Amino acid sequence: MQTRRQSRNTAGVSTLSPPPSSPSTSTPGFFGAHPNIFWYVPNLVGYLRVLSAGYAFAVARTDPTSFAIAYLFSFVCDDLDGRLARALGQCSTFGVVLDMVTDRVATTCLLALLGAQTPCLLLPALLLIALDIASHWFQMFATMSQGSKTHKDTSSKSLLVRLYYRHRLLMGACCVSCEVLYVAIFLLQSGVKIAVTPGPFGGPMLATPTLVTLFQKVGINAIQTGRNLPVVALLALLALPGFVLKQFANWKQLETASKTVVLTQVKELGASKRN
């Protein structure tokens, strides 16, 4: 038989509320910052970009139109993965590297394809590849040495590079211009002509001697003076300003990043001497 005190103690124990639960430590869901970075949604988009670009180059010689569609699809996804990473909180160093490497490899392969198909474009294509890779590699190393997590440095000493990375519209226009120009040249070299361009008064736009000469410089001989100008040719012409600006930005990026790398080492040497 329980005593009165034991009864009170028993009742007290039975009526005690459970201790407050600790904050949830469960793993975030698939659309959150979970530990398996390889399966982040933006990285899955990155893998899709690689597959799409791979397919594009596999059919480039036999089906230029399918090549253009697949390649441009891969390029468009370049913007999608970044937006998804920010929206879902799934930004990762792996994703940044995957994105940049995919960009560089895809552009390199396309330029190599143009150079292989048209001998007069081989040297220009190789120079563009060298500038593209060198400028981005130096930029990546320079920004990482300054503690940044991305090569898109908005504090560069070059006004053009700052504007280029601060204004996504400008950067996007330049990147799109380059890819559209390269794809358009490839399609024209392959004999693909998509309709004709409308002139200022609704009629077809005719190729002038200057335009014909310009296209012949890049190995395109199918366009003749006084004939209708294909839409693909007009796209190539419209992309030229953005292409030129992008190459100039790459050069300034290489120049400023090289100086940053040197100055960083000079400061380190000065600090080690004082110590």
C-alpha cells in the first residue's frame, strides 16, 4: 500500500510534461541544401548541359540543324542552373566549377569545329580559344586568391570588367552574341539557310558586295551579291558588336587579373620580410 507522500510523488511524476524537444536537425529535402551536392538541382541541370553539348558535337557533321538546336539548348541552360542555385539555396563550389568548365569546353569545341571545317579560320579560332581559357583561368585564380568564391569579380580595377560582371544584361548579351555568331557561321559553312531576311520595306534584304566579301573572309562562299540574305547571315552580323566587346573584355580581364596575381605575391613577399 502506498503512503500519502508516495501517492503525491507518483501523481507528480505522472503529471509532469515532457521536456521541450530540441530544434529539428533533420536533413533538408531534395530542393534544399542537403549534403549530397552532386544531386543538387542546378548541378543536375549542369549534367544535362554536358549531355546536350556532347550530343550536339556527335551529330555536327551529319545534322547541322540538330547540332545548333542541341548546342543552343545547352547554352540556354547555363542561365537556368544559376537561377535555380540561388532560388533553392543550392549554391556550391562544385556547381561554380562545373558551370565554368562546361562553358569553356563547349566554346573550345565549337571554335575547334569551325577551324577544322574552314582552314582560314583555324588560326583565329585557336587564338580565341587561347584568350578565352587564359583570361578566365587568370581571373579565377586572381579572385580566389583574394578570398572570392567566384571569378565574376565586380571590384576589378578595369572599368570594363566591372561593368561586364555587374550588369548581367551586358554580360549575357556579349555571351549570347559570341555563341550565336559561332553557330551561325557553322550553319552557313554547312549550307544551312533559314528563309530570307525582310528588308526595310518588307522585301527581302539583298547581299551587298561588302557583305559578300565579309562572309568570304570566314570561308562562306554561298552568299552572292544581289541575292537574298539568309536569316542566319543576318544573325551573324547582328552578333558582331557583342562578340567584339566580349573579346576586348576578355583581354582586359587577362591584363588586370595578371597584375592582381603579381601584386598579391609582392605583398606576401613584403609581409614575410617584415616578419
